[in-house]
Amino acid sequence: MFTAISQHPWRSTLWLVAGVSLLHLLVIGVPELTNDEAQYALYGYHLDWSYFDHPPLVGWLNALVLTVSDSEFALRLWPVLLSALSALLLYGLSRELFPDEPAWLGFVCVAVFQSGVMFQLLGMAMLPDTPLLPISLAAGWLLYRALNDGSIGNWLGLGLLFGLAGLSKYTAVTLVITALMAMVWLGKWRVLRSPGPYLAMLIGAIVILPVLYWNYRHDWISFAYQLGHGMPQRDWQPGRLLVSQLGQLLAYSPGIYLFGLIAIVDGLRQPDPGSRLLLSLALPVLLLFGWNSGYETTLLHWPALGWAALTPLIARWLVHHWHSHPVRIGVWTSAAYSLLLIISIHVLLVMPWNPFPTNQHPLTDMFGARQAAQRALTLREQLDPVTSPGLFVGNWSVFSRLAWYARPAAVQVTDTRFDQSDLWYGSPTPGSAGIVIVPYKYRNRPEVSGIGKFGECRLEEEIAAGQHDNPATTYFLYACHDYAE
């Protein structure tokens, strides 16, 4: 299997990464932004020091794109580039951590990474996890070097990367645990007697000052919100944990999940520094979201860093056990699963027909928001201007796509949750009137859709969105009056 690859592992890796990136480039300009993508595109549109639910880096990167273009293709170029960077970092990291292994270990590591369905999705969607992944991998690499050579330059670079990770996502706090675990596990805790770690902490603290400044001005609402995620007011249930774990097995791939668990056990029994560094990077993330999923079902992209950090260990274990027939069967079965799912997703994104039942498309949230938002703006203009009509949605989970495609018009959310939409556009006031946009999934739920919050609503129009005569989804536009909290 590896004979031809071993002659040119770096060149083969570049071809693999380039091929995956090209596949992404062929489709990223076709579908509308997802709700999460639209949320972070709005971050860039409403540029600020930080935001309600996440630090600002994802918004700052989007703001750079918006100076040139607001197209879906342009906004998804960052994910393609950052995903390719993550893959190349994994190649270099595996080569440095395991120098005695064959040269093609790096290629195998990248191949395992690219087989992860969730990693493919993060390579096309700009979420906070998208920049967090390469930044954290680079931080782990630099931490390894700093612990081994004590270079002040490496410590300063590590501080910068830790700070950038903190600007990406609050769960970057796991990197602090990574550093402490690596110091103790690698027997390098004496570095705490040198200035390097403290300079790194100082640089990291300076870099995250925008987050602290914004939260200081907003009563620390981001930290209160994140603590609510970390300590939800509900019982811990093993069923939620099992659902989350099953979701990760399907979302990353059976091979990454199952061989990843085996690689963890194998790594814990390995005395080599490389295994300990990677486990220090992966375990805090996987254990955090593993335990917390008993309280709140984990979103599938949250533990991405943990699984990515395991890919060098997975690759090494597979290489060492490739002679085993069951291992080969497991690899090829998982590869077939990943390939089929990845190709299916790309085809669904670009195919010009809808083979699914009406309003049952699996990617329904990527259709119709632009059309619904623009039509709602037109209908709003036909209402009595004395009432200062607005645009409304009933739930925060559908706000971002409609707000993005309706901009610069304000879109207000009628639910009781206070979040970023209220900071940008305010909350509906008693007596408000306007157009309420209701997606198909909330059509029979007045309180969730928003129309139940108004004294009177009249259906004005149905917007069927999708290809040809078979809509992928439908939006309902209501003219409503007399909002009441």
C-alpha cells in the first residue's frame, strides 16, 4: 500500500490536500449560507471587539472578505484555506513527533484527517472552530518545541497562538490544560522556573484584551452565557452522552472514532513524548465535551480539535497493525463510508434537481432565505408607514440567514432569549407591526414561529424555494399587528 507513497510522501500529501481543496472550491459558491455561517458573516458586517456568544476572530476574518465581496464563494474561501493549513500542520507535526517512523506516516495522517466527514464540512463553512483548529495544532507543535529547547522565541510564539485561539473560541481554554499536562507528563515542569511560560501568558493576555474590553462594557454577558452551557440546570443523563458519541462516530467516520479510541489506549501505554503531547492536546477537549454531553447534547463540530489531534496517533497505530486482516477491513469499510458520504454531500450542494419529497430536503436550511427576505422587504413597504413596520422572526435559530439576506434592514426576534440579535437590532416593542417570516418547520407552532406574539396576523404569501416544481422548503410571510410581550 505504501511503497509508491513512501518515495514522495510530501508531494503526495500536497496532491491530496490540493485535490480536496479543489473539490470544495467547485461547490462552495452554489448554496446559500447556513444559519451559523450567516451569523458569523453578520459578525463581519457589524464589526466589533467581540460578540455575545463567541470571540471576534471569525468575524474579523469575514470582515476582511467583505471589503472585497459578500458572495457565498468569497466567504467560504477562508474555510478552504484554513482546512488545507490544518492538514499540512498535521503532516509536519506527525513527522516531528515521530521522527523514527517511516516518512509516509505524515501522508497517512493527512489521509485519515481528510476522511473525516466533519472535517470536510469545516473545510467549507466558516465557524469559530475553523480557525481554532489550525491555530491549536500549531500551538501544540510550538509547545512541544518550547518544552524541549526553552527558546524564548518559541514561548513568545506560543503566547501569540494561545491568544489567537482565545480570540477564536472560548473552549480554547483547554489549551491551558494541554500545556500543564504536557509539562508534567513530559517531565518538563521545571520550565516554570524560567521566564518563557510567563512571557507566553503575558502575550496571550494582551491578545485577548478585545474580548475582555467588550465584555467589560457589556456586563460580562459572554462569560455568563458560556457558563450556562458549561453548567446547565438539568440532570446528567447517560442517554445524552450516548447520543453525542454516536453522532461523533457518524460525523467524523467510524474509522476515526473507533481507531481513535484504540489509539488513545495505545498512546497511554506508550512512553514516547510524541504520544503524550498529542494526548495532552486531544484528551481535554474530548473529556470536556464527553462529560458535558450528559447535560447538553454536544454539537458535532465542538470536539473537532480532539479528533484532529488524534489523527497522527491513529495513523501510527494503523501503520503498525496494517498486517492485520480485520484492521484492513475496518480501514477500507470506513474509507468507503466516508467517500460515499462526502461525495453525496457535494452532489446535494450543486445538483439542479430535488429528488426528495416536498419540504423534506436534508439540506433544507440552505434554501430560500434570500428569496424570503427580499420578498418580505417588498411586502413591508406595502404596509402602513405610520406603524413603522419591521421584519420579525420567531426564533433565534432562524434569525441569522434572514438577517443576512435582508441587510441592512433590521430583523428582530420575538422569543424571550436575549442574544446578539438584540444587541444589533433591539427587541420588539409592544404594539409593533410588520412582516413575520416563518420557515416550514415552524408553520404549526405559533409561539415558536412568532405569529402567536401578535394580536392579529394575516398570511400574505408562501415562498416555495428550491429546484423546479419540487420545493426544498417553504417560507410563510405574515402581516402582523399589535405585538405583545
